[in-house]
Amino acid sequence: MADSSTPDVVTLTLPSRLELLGVVDRVVLALCERMEFDEDTASQVSMSVIEAGTNAVQHGHKRDATKTFEMRFELHADRLEVRVTDQGGGFDLGRITPDVTVPEHLFDARGRGIFIMRACCDTVEYTFGEHGTVCHLVKLRPAPPARAADA
């Protein structure tokens, strides 16, 4: 990465096709390796980005492959930020089930994506505008373990 104030940026623009999320997964894992995330953290980030991409394709674009969605990855010294942008009209966050692990929602067929993203990322925010929906994910880089010489 260049320096601590200017993030490295990687942008993908893809047609709204679920089968292309495998490409996204490989890019995410490579970026997580570059960020020096451990395997568990990389899995959490990958799962979250795939969920955000799935939501863009299925809900934002209703699987219309003529539409594209964008993923913007910003690699900062202390965090990875991901913005997934689709052309959809958005949704009512207030209608999202906050905890899908409670007994009355255990067998719900849908609605786990945002819960998963919130469990795996440090920040999950949505912005809805006239040009579409943006899902903003942030995963903080863990502090490096203290070395014995530093103690």
C-alpha cells in the first residue's frame, strides 16, 4: 500500500449474474491476504461481500443481467472498506429481522444476509439514493501481536 493516508483501490464492475460471485470471492481472498488478515477474518470478509453481492443481484436488480453492480475495495492501513453499489430502489431497513437466531425466525427461508454481514464486519451501513443502493462494509485490521522485545 502506498502510504497510510492514501488507500489502494480496486474496483470491479460486473453483470448481475450470481455465478460471477465466485470471481468476487477470489478477489476478496487475495485482498484479504494483502491486508494480512488471518484465515477466519478473510472468511468473514468474503462471506459478507458475497452476501452483499447476492443482495445486489437478487434484490436490487431482480437478476437482470443487463444491469451491472460495482464493488469498490479500499485498502487502508487499519481497515478494509467495501462498497457494493446496485441500481435498485433500496428497501426499508426497519423491516429487516434484527436477529434471525430467535426461535420464531429459525426456519425463515430468507433474511439472513444482513445478519451475517453485521456479525462478520465491524460496520455495515446502507445508503439509498436516486441512482441506487450502496452497502458499505468495514473490517478493521487487527493490531499486530506485541513482540517480546516490545514488552
